[in-house]
Amino acid sequence: MQNESYPVFYEIRDNFNEKQDSSDLLFLSRTCVNGLIRFNKNGAFNNSLHHTRKGIEPSRLKSILAVWAKRLRGIDFRDGDYWETSQDIQEGDFAYLDPPYFNTRGRYYGTIDYERFLEYLDWLNKRGVKYALSFDGKRGLKCPKSCSGGI
């Protein structure tokens, strides 16, 4: 079925890139490779269909969405420059940060001033803000044998 229906995925992806419909983005996030939401430098969603992923049963997805809708009431989502979007952040707040990775070899669009970003993390720590950081880099001065680069 996955191999037969791939044109539908790309039709929905094209529609999302044209109209930015959130329902299309939900579909894409549930059917693209590894569920990764990825955009190119022109702002277009560019991940491809996950050919072996069957997806989720609609009734199961409906119950999951209902739970998350309840949990997210009153939550403020922001996107943009991390300094600008968090000027009013305070102790007890939570920030999820997904910056461009240190070692992508050009796979993802975006650059980051690492010194500025590390200053920002220090600023969050001093304010007592909790955060989660998705990051592909290295920690400290040591790099395990499996490390293939970094800063």
C-alpha cells in the first residue's frame, strides 16, 4: 500500500507548502521519514514519505490528540529568534530549543553563532528556566572515538 499511495503524500506536501494548512502538516508529520519536520531554505517542507511506516489508526490518533489538546491548553508556543521570543521568560517556564546542529555537513539549512547560543543557555540557567535541547554536537573537551567532528 505504501508504494502505491506515495503520490498522495507528495500531493499533500505540495498543498501544505502552498497553503500552510495545519491538517496537512499533521498528516506529513505522521507519514514522513522518522516524523522529522524539516524545511528547506525557502521555507518549504521537504521531508519524504516513510515507505515502511504504516501510520496510526485514526481512532487511536483521535484519542491521543484529545489528550494533548487538554494538556496544551494555556501553553504559549513561539517560533523565531531564541533571544527575541524569550525576553519575558522567567523561572518556572520551560523552553524547547532545536537549533541548527554543529555537525550536519550541510544537511540542514541554518547557521548559528555558537558563542552567542552558549551565552543564551547560561542566561536561561541564571534565570532558573528549565529547557530541553535537541542538539548534535559534543560535550566538553572530550570526544568519544565514535565522534566524527564537531566544533
